[in-house]
Amino acid sequence: MTTLHRRLLILVAAVLLLAGLGTGVVLHAAARADRANRPQSGDPAVRAGKLTLDQNGRLAFVNAAPGPHRTAVASVPSTDPKDGRTASALKCARFYAAAGTGICLQSNPGVLKQSNRALLLDADLRTRRTFALAGTPSRARVSPSGRFAAWTVFVSGESYSSAFFSTRTSILDTRTMRLTPSLETFSVVKDGRLYHASDINFWGVTFASDDDTFYATLNTADKTYLVRGSIARRTVTTLVENVECPSLSPDGKRVAFKKRVLSRTNLWHEYVLDLRTLHETALAERHSVDDQATWLDNRTVAYALPTEGRVGSSDLWSVPADGSGTPRLLIAGASSPAPL
């Protein structure tokens, strides 16, 4: 056998091995998905139905209950969130909506790599535009008027607790369809001076009602900051340290956020920041919360926690925004809440 023939045989064997490994990965993922989609006794009742984003008095979310509607965008009455949920045909990894405009981040596994995309939705959940994503979906938000949408993806790493990760955060003008692919193109003002660094990451955008101001997390030099940004001026300014995944209250006066409670740990607690005084209030939830909270109204915030005893699932909890009270289970088997 010649050297060329040996090399060809090695190449063919390597290709077959990689193909076998890829098929094995896909089959393993499919088997896990099949197990996750099997309903169990006591799981919430889910029925297929029509869901629109202009329904008042509804709370939309991503359904995490096992069954054929798992990961579907669903809704329940805001006044009775434990009522049976109505599930649409749309499936998302992350979701948010406001003023009849929705954003759905999808992630579909493949043999060699997953396919990720963002869907801009109208009030009937029809896709207006599709955008390719540079990584795994993480956060999604829509401005109160529906004018702007934002999303964050992990370009490397799988979570904010990873030792090494990078993110990319984009903002879309839903009227003009002008896309800002990365907030890293915005000017950064830190401590009153223009700031430049190669390790800048942004995540967790939340919008004010003026269709210009937004807040987000800036990460640089192993520190996180709350920043206030202007879409028109393409600038962000640091406000306070140790703030992640901000969420602006409906009245625009406070920001709910997760705060790292011990340096170099993956433990976060929920706080509310008064934007005028910069006073922080610890909320009653004592579990570590790795989520971008959502304000249900000016008094209450909601957030996802992992479902106890069920891998890959989460439940929605709520807590008063003034630090009083106790957490309560809002919706079992759910994530990505969006009050309609």
C-alpha cells in the first residue's frame, strides 16, 4: 500500500468518525428533548390557541412545562397566572414583547453547530424580519413603544458564570430596520472620561419610554457597571458598579438588577436601585437569581429560578420591589415573562 493510499484511508476514517460523533450528539440531544417533552403528573395544563400581543390583561412567557408545547410562547391571565395556559405555535429560547411588537430568539441544534436567529414579530406573532445571531441567545427586550428591540447573545462561553465568556448586544430600530450589530461601537464615558478597552462586553438592555434612553450592563477589567445610554448620540455613561441585567420600572424611576454578592462567585441577589438617589434596596428573594427581572407593575418584579428536581426547566417567581414580603411562585414551568 502506498503512502498516498494510507493517507486517503486515514482521511476517510476520520471523516466517518466525525460523522458518527455528530450523529451521536444529535441523537443524544433528541433523546434528551424527548424525555423533557413527556408530561408528568401535576404539570400545568396547556392547550393550543390563538395568542396576540395586543391582548390586554395577559402575561406572555416561554412555556417550560413538558409536552408538545414546551418552549412555545404562551399566556395566562395577569390576574390569575395559575389558570390554564394558552400556547401558540411559536417556539423561542428567549422572548419579550411590548406595544404589539415581539422579539423571539431561537436556537436550533445542528450536527456541527447550532443555528441561532432573532425573529421580529407583529402583534399576531407573524415574523416581520429575521436576523442571524452570532451566538447563543441570552437576553431580549422591547422598548415600551415597540420602536426598539434589543438582544444579547453569548459569542463564547455558555453563561455569565463561565470563567471566560464574551457577549454581543444589538439594538434594532423596528421602524427603519436599522440594526446596530454591537453596542461596542458606542462611545463609553467612564468616570467622566472617554474610555477605551479591548475587553468591553455589554448585556441586558432595558429601554426608557422616550425612544432614546436605555440602560445596560458594561463589563470591563473584571468589573460590571450600570450604564445609561443614548441611541441617538451612540454613547453610554457609567453610573454605578456591580450591576447586572438591569430592568427599568414602568415609571422610569428605578432599576431592578442582579448584584454579585461575593467577589469571584456565581451568586447573585436581586436589588432595586433608585436612579435619583442611587440607593439600593435588597429584595426578599434569597436564592441566587441569574436572570433579567421583569416589572409586572411599579410594585412587583418577576424572575426565573431553576425548577427544583428538573434539569433544564425554570419557574417564574415574584417579589415586592420595596424589599418587603416574601417570594411567591407566579407560574410553574415558565421563563421570559412579558406583561401585555
